[in-house]
Amino acid sequence: MRSRGGTWLLGAALGLASIGSAGAQVKTPAPAVVAGAKAVTVERITVHSPAITGNLEGNSPDRAVIVILPPGYRTSPGKRYPVVYALHGYSIGVEQWIGEIHVPQTIEGAFAKGVREMIVVLPDSKTVHNGSFYSRSVTVGDFEAFVAHDLVAYVDTHYRTIADRRSRGLAGHSMGGYGTARIGMKHADIFGALYMMSPCCLSTRALGTPDAAVEATIRALKSPNDGATLPWGVRAQLATAAAWSPNPKAPPLYLDLPVKNGQPQPDVTARWAANAPLAMLDQYAGDLRRYAAIGIDVGDRDGLKDDAVKFHEALDRYGIANSFAIYPGDHTSGVAGRVQDQMMPFFARALAFGK
């Protein structure tokens, strides 16, 4: 099996080739505007992340972040709010992310439909190869700690939050759904509820036929930035390797590929498998039980559906309560409506709002 970029692994191993367009922006339908919806406040800020500082790819530790403040935030200056952190998918940044989920319209619509007010925070985790996979890597930077520690600390310091894990939710779509699973397993002390939308990369699968030409193209790169002109699937391959098989002794890309001289490298694919949530779940079942609620949804025409089903079934095997829905749609067609009508109400039920 090959991905659309002609590469040897990613479509088969991660399911990313089924996600959709290789472009940075996917056009998605917006739900109907809710009559009488009050305007939210949209703030664009920059958060410095010590966890990302010094990475070998040169990804900036100063990350763009969009903060959505509910209508009552300005009019009720003594009130504190729960926070939902919402993670974007591969090949886009935060500005494209809010376009795909039609923010602020969907957040305003959710509040107008009766969802209790909360703060929504959307960080940018795009990298030189188009995505961090929210992982810990000397090559990419520690984006796991950026989300779970640096970003949370900044938001709690600069906004009127309820600074308690029971009042923090973590959500994401596609690569962001993967990040929600990964970070959620490892940081149950920080977050109190999880919602995964069409999560990618829950498992690794068998290698396809190695492509010597693609391998040669990658090994000819002189710097990480030289990969910008490569096809989508090849860039996704590089992003995955940078996140899951970093190698500080292998300049200029500082990563190990899952193929060498046309031959699969089992030691590298084993490192990738160690980052798959379906393989990690057994270790973190106790942590996942700490969550007030876990939600998963996926479209019935999404190539990632089968792994989402397996993740739901794995949670069930351990008796970990979770809600699971398969809805009519592909990978992106329903995401905006799900944010408004499913994700936001989910967190309104699951998070602690205080007095």
C-alpha cells in the first residue's frame, strides 16, 4: 500500500492518506447560524514554550494561540471559567483550524443553544514538516509538554480560569485526536475530560513496498526546510519520523527513517509502534479511569473508523466509561457541526464549573 505522495509507509501505517486534500485548508460545511447568538471575544496571542526551545529542526518556541472568551467574560469580571483545549490536525495551523470548525460561529452557536460558558483555547502546533504529532522529541520539540504544561500554565496565569484538572478539557481532530489520546493518557493529573474527533495514528500497520526513489529524495535533503516542496505524504512521513524516531546524531534531518537502502527497519517501526495509543492503552488504563468523561466520534466514511472502533472497544475491555459515535460523514465533512452540537455540550456536562 502506498500513500498518495508515492511514499512507502504513511498511508498504510497511520491512516493519514485517507484524511483528504493535501492542501492546508479543507473546506467544511458550517452548521446553520443560531438566532440570537451573542458574540464571543477572539484573542490572538503568542505563548513562549520552554519545552520547545532548542529543538533540532528549528521550530519556533513562540507559538500562536487563539483564545475564545465567552460572552459573559467581560460582563462578569468576578467569574471564573473551565477551559477546553482544542488541538488541530496535520498539515494545518491554528488559523486554518478555526476555518475548518467555523470558529467563532460554532462556539457562539453552542452557547446560544444553552451550553454553559467556558473558555476555548486553540494552540498552533504546525512544524517544519507540517505537524508535531503532539509528541516529545529532541528533533521537533516537546509539544506534549507545551500543551500539558506551558500552555495550561500560561492560560491559568493570564485568564480567569478554574485552575483545576476537573475544569480542564482536552479535545482534538485527526492528528489532534491522536494528541488528545496521547496527552490524555500521560497527563490525567492536568485534564479532567477528553474528546477525540476522528483520531489518527491509533495503531501502526504493516509496511508497504519500499520506494527507493522516495528514500533517495529524502536522504538528499540538506536541511529540514528543504522538505517544503515534497508531496504531502512524504512530508507526513518526515513529520512522523521526526516525532517518533528522532536521532540527534543524524544531521541534517535528525531522524531515522523506517527504510534504509530499500529495506524496512524493524527497530524504527518498533519505536513508532511504541507511540501508538492502542499499544499504550494497557499501560495507562488506570490513568484513563480518572477522567470524568471520554468521548470519541468518527464519520462512517472515514478511513480512520476501524481504529477508532478498536480504541473504543479497548476502553470497554477495561471498564473505562466512554461515549462513542459513528455519524454520517467523511473525515472532515461533519467536524464543524460536531464541535457545536456534540463536543461543546459534552464538556458542559463533564467539566466542573464551580459556583
